[in-house]
Amino acid sequence: MHKFLKDHRNRDKYINAMEILIDAKDIAPSSLGFNLYLLSKMEQHIGNKEKAKNYLEQCKNKTPLMYDYLMSQDDYYDTKALELLLNKIN
């Protein structure tokens, strides 16, 4: 996610890599849920609201426990604020 937020030119590549990860065979449910959540955040960050919503729905349907946990933490994961912070640090 750090690279996604810093490397604007290659954001599509990071999203494509995450899409491959969520299709990995035998992925643990917690990893699938977290990756779907991150993919949703990435799509939301670049303005693809429909894709973001779709990935979040998949997270909710496929990994409901992980979804509940991540939603309880969601307020802390503001990608726009994280991007600003990363730009100040580097």
C-alpha cells in the first residue's frame, strides 16, 4: 500500500497485482478479506467507486468476520491522509 500511495505512475500495476492475489488458490480467509479490503481502498483512492464497492461487498460476503473487524478499524485507514503523511516524511 505504501508503494501504491507513493508511486502514482504505477498504481494500475499494484491494483493488478492485488487482483491476482485475491484469485490465488488456497488463500487463507483472513488474507483474502484483508486483500479485498485493501483493493477496495485502492480503487476508492483513485476514484473508482463502483469497483471499490464491489470489492468491499466481496469482502463482506466471503469473509464476514474479517469484514466486521476491518470495518471497526476503517476510520483509521484514510488513504488520502496517509498519502499526505508519506509525502511529508519523504
